[in-house]
Amino acid sequence: MKVNYKTIIIMLIVALSVVMVSGCTFNGYKTFDKDGLSLQYPGNWTEISIPITDQNMANQSGFNITGVFIDGQSINNYTFIMEIAVANITDSNLTAAADKLNNNYIIKEANTAPYINRTTVKNGYEAIVYTYNGTGASSNLTVYETTYVFTKDNKTAYYIIFATPSNNTSQNQQIIQNIMDSVTIK
């Protein structure tokens, strides 16, 4: 049987194109790459429509949601949710952006006062982290939430909210850590 190398090359190009368009799964993870932020998240999570209530609260905080991903069926039925947003902070700084997010979004969901920690994430980005028990604004589920607000250059801020109704387990913390370790700001 004679092998036609042109056919094989064309088939490889088509296969690679399908993989690239389908969400770039690598080692069980997919790639989010939008508005200067890139990260890896679990491959079994799906992107859902941005909930209007969340978008309104993000907008009041000066942020725009760019993606919402769940491990589950819907905004009302999930085991994990991740919400990503971006804001221009050229007229303020990270602390001011985080305070505005806290005052217009986080405290509206929090059932307890958030624990606030200032840290640096793996790739050297300054971050403010809020952890709290809350009620999801759109889901009305009781959840444990961790919110990272971070920047590379004090011009653009990002937040990632992680929430799970299964509480703060070491497995959940490992998922969050893996995602945050993959964060790259371009």
C-alpha cells in the first residue's frame, strides 16, 4: 500500500485545527485566553452565559465579566464555578479596585465578613484575596468563595471568583491553586 504524504499532512492540519478551535485541552485542562489574561482550567468545565445579576454587580465595581465556567449543569446546579473579569484601573490602583469590588459585589454575597489577605501569585502578580461564605447572587446557593483581585502593571486589574457549595476542601483548594498557578497576564 502506497502512502500519500500530502493526504497525511492535510489530515494532520485538519485534526490540529479541530483541537485548536475546540478549547485547547491539554493534560485534562482547557485554556482561557481573553483580554490579556491566560489560564488553564479543568477540561470538564463548561462555559455558560454571563448571569445578568453578576454582570450588573461587576459593572458597579468597574469590572466587565469575560467568562463564567462551571463544573455542573447550570448556574443553579454546579459543584464549582469560576467567574473572570477585567477592569481598567489607570486612574486608581489595585487596592482601590479591590475595595470597589468588595463594596459593590463581595459584601452583597458574603454571609460573613470576608477574610482579606494580600499576596503574590505564582507569576509574580500582586493580589488581594477575599475568602468568605456567601450566597451566590445569581444561583442563590450557599457557597464557599475565594476571590483573587490582581494586576501586573496597575493599569489593568482582573478578578477571578471561585465558588463551591461543597465548602472549603483541600481538593477544591488544589483546583484553585492549579488555576492560579497557570495565570499569565500578557
